[in-house]
Amino acid sequence: MFRPEAVDTVACPLCLTEYGLASIADLSREHIVPSKLGGRSETLTCRHKCNNTHGSLLDSHLVNAMRAMDAVEGVAPIPTILGSDKGKIVAELFLPSGPEPEPFRIQIVGKASNMEACDDLRNNLGDGFTLNMQANFSFIPERYFRAAFRAAFLSVFRTEGYQYALSVGAGQVRSVLDAEVPALEKVIMEAFPEREPSTDLLVMPVSFSDVGECYSVLLRLRTKRTRYVTVFLPGKSGNDWSALEALYEHAPRLRLETVPHGWDSQLYIRLGYDPLYRVRKGMQDRFIPRTIPPTARA
């Protein structure tokens, strides 16, 4: 329809590399939302450049960002290294999972730790003892943002095909995915649908008087808990994408309305600040320096 001369040709929606029938094996089916996050919806991308490479460089950071939220909410451990002059001590840090103030728990991973260092730590526990810890969430925020844009972009492509993939707005998104321009962090917001949609992604066209036509894409991300994020993308004609960041300051007061396919009523979706905000705030609120009492055990 859009390239009449390209008969028997498929283009990867991400890099626009064209593949004829002879090289069709270079395309692969991939999950738009990573399967580790419960993704089921699929589309075609090129196997090596966009599927495999992006899987390691981007998607893993989206997965680990959601696992970091599990850890901050106390439903999963935080991989931790304990400071010791005697050797390496590998541990898991468990934060309280309830609203009431509770002590956090440290569990040493014996097989991965230096036992002399573990014994030294136990022997020195006491009143006024200081314990240094290095926690690792295993994701880079900038790559998390780009991974969310990638999933949203493929969601719109799955819905509208090359009408979107070959548009000016899609070109703006590619500039972010290829790291040619910085990722716009404040166009990604946490979402709270009043009812759970039956799909792992939902594409909603929206329009703003001062920005123009855009897309709002709802992504369902499942780890220990189910979470949703909404990603705003420029429409087909393109626009000043950065203007969408102005919405972020009002996120807790925003609400989207849509009628999903097959529904006979509207779905209301409240918005909030990006999930990374909750990770940072959760660590500030809950992980504070404490004096370990004499009866504490590692």
C-alpha cells in the first residue's frame, strides 16, 4: 500500500531494513512486552539487529526495573554486597512489605560468600556496629525508558501497521530508540485502570490542543505484582514531543477514557508518576541508616 514497488517484501518496523522472500528467515516473531513480564502479543522484527540486540540492551532493563519495584515493596529481595575487610559477602536484603514500620532482614548467601568474612561479621555485631551495604538493582534508568518507548512503538505498529511505521512521528521515536536524542522521561507514567484489560497492551489515540495528535499506550507488566505504565508517543504527523512532558506535573490528576475492543462500556485509567519515582522514594522512605542492636543476627 505504501511502497507499491516493494512486492513480496517485509520491512522491520524498527530499523526499516527490507527483507524479501529469500531472506525471510532473518525476521523473527518477538513479544512486544517481554515474556518475562507476562507479554503475549507478538509482532515481526529483524532477528539479530532489533530482536536479539534490543533484548539484551533494552528489554532486560525494563524487566529489572519492575523487579526493583518488587524489592522496594518488600515482595522480592535486593541483591546486596556487605562490606568486609576479610572478603566478599553476598546477601539478599528484604525490606518490610507492610505499611507498618518493621525491621528489614539480611540473608547471607553462603555458597557465594567468603566464610571467614561471614564469621568475622557475626563476631563483630554489637551496639553501635556500622554495616556498609551495596545494593544492586541491575538496570540503567535511561535504558528502561527506551525499552518502554520500544514496547509502545511496537504496540502502535501492531495496531496500525506501516501507516505508522513509515510516518514522521515514528521517525521521532526511532531517534530515541537509536539513542540519537535523549529519552523523554516524563512522557512515561504509571497507570491504574479501574478494571483489568484482557490484553497486555492497549493503544489509545489522543489529541491535545497545544500538541496535536498523539498515542497513549497502556502496557501491562507482570512480575510478583501486576503493574501498568502509559507511554505517550507522537502521532503520525509528528509534533513537539517534548511538550507532552508538561502533563507529568499533573499526572496524579489525569485520567484517560477509552472503550477497548469488545467492550460495551468505557474503561477509566488514572495516571501517576513514573514507576522509577516510586523506587527512588521507596528507598528514601524505608532504607535509612539504623543502629544494629546487640541481639541482631546476620
